[in-house]
Amino acid sequence: MKISVITVTYNAEEVLLRTLKSVERQSFKNIEHLIIDGASKDGTLAIAEEYKQRVSYDVTILSEPDKGIYDAMNKGLRLAQGDYLVFLNAGDCLHAADTLSVVGAQNISRTPAPPHPRITSLPAVIYGDTDIVDDEGRFLGHRHLSAPEKLSWKSFRRGMLVCHQSFYVRRDIAATIPYNLNYRFSADVDWCIRVMKEAESRGLAMVNTHAVLTDYLKEGQTTKNHRASLKERFIVMKHHYGLFTTIIMHLWFLLRNLK
């Protein structure tokens, strides 16, 4: 089994190195690392090139102007060759040295749920939990939304229960589902839901590792654009779950945050 780690960068010299080191220290070595850069003007590419020369696994660096983070992610989808892929953006880290080994251990054939009970196949999605870290990589706390025991596309009615960076997808499925560039901040939510819908339509399993998989940098793009992200996420949820359900769930979100 090979895992494609896709890292999107733009002027990320201050945070990229710790992301790269978290991949480099993995005990699991059947990796390809795709670094998709938006034509950075700082030292990002020099850091990436030095890393490429240092490690023994395949590293691909693509640097060119793009239309934003989700356009860059689509480039990663097209280039990836692994059996599973995950997006680990600059500043985010694999949680422990055995993280990819934990993910790889879930890569076994399972009997999916109906309507395809006689088909056995590899899981469509392997997922886990997330910790939040600051700019220095220091632990701030567990992500307030935790991964459910059983995941389905309907789970995200209650919010994005699995962080994008802790959501490993079979490449043959992921490659057929590009990010919707009409969304600026919440295309990852939409993408995860569409992936899970496809998994369910094929009767494929989604497997919980019961492990923290990612250290997520608190000040990501979604955090910096919080209000616009919330508005866009409402549109995404309305598209998948309907207006009534989305309104009810947002009222519940409000009450939850008041506690």
C-alpha cells in the first residue's frame, strides 16, 4: 500500500519545515509526497527542494500560479499515484511517527453494508481525530468535534466531525471527485460529503482508526475568514441536507456554543 501525502503551499517558509519533518519521521515509508505550490515568493521552494534531496521516498514539487487552495488540491488529486491520499497543508503535521502505519493497518478487505453485501473491498475512507496546535506547534487542545464511531455522509449535518487532514480516501474514488471551485472556504466540507456519498453508493466501508492522526494549525484560512466560511458552509449544507435541516442544525450549533 502506498499513501500520497499532498501538501499545498504558498509563501509558507515559516511553517512548512515542521510539516515536512512530520512526514519524514514516519516509520511507514511507502509514501509519495506531492508539494503543490502557488508560485511562492519566499523561501518555501528552497525548503521543499532541500527536503526532496534528503529523503528516500518520492517527492514531487509543482510550483505555478493557481486559482486558490482548492485549485491546488485538484492538481494534487490529478498527480497522486498512491492507494490512499490525504491533504496535509503547510503548518499541519502528522501527529506521531507511527501515524501512517496506523492508517495502513486499516487497509484490509471488509464486507460492506447493503445493498452490496457480497462485495468485499478496501475501505473508501480511513479517518481519525485531530489535535489543535499553535504557530509553534504546541498543543492547545483536542478538536471540539470528534470523529464518530460510525461515519456516513449524513454525519456532517452535525458539523465537520472529521477534520479534512484526518480523512484518508482511496485514490480511485478521490480522483473522480474534484473540489468545487465555486466555494472559496468550504469546498473541503463539500468534497468530504461527496466522497462519503460515493462510498455509500458503492457499499464501501469507512473505518475509524480510533487515533489522533493530525496536529492542525489553529490559524488556517478558514479560521482567518471565519464569517465568510460560516456563510459558505450554510450553503454547502443546504445543498446536501436541505434548507429545513440546515436551519435546525444551525440553531443547535448556536445552542451548543452557548453552553
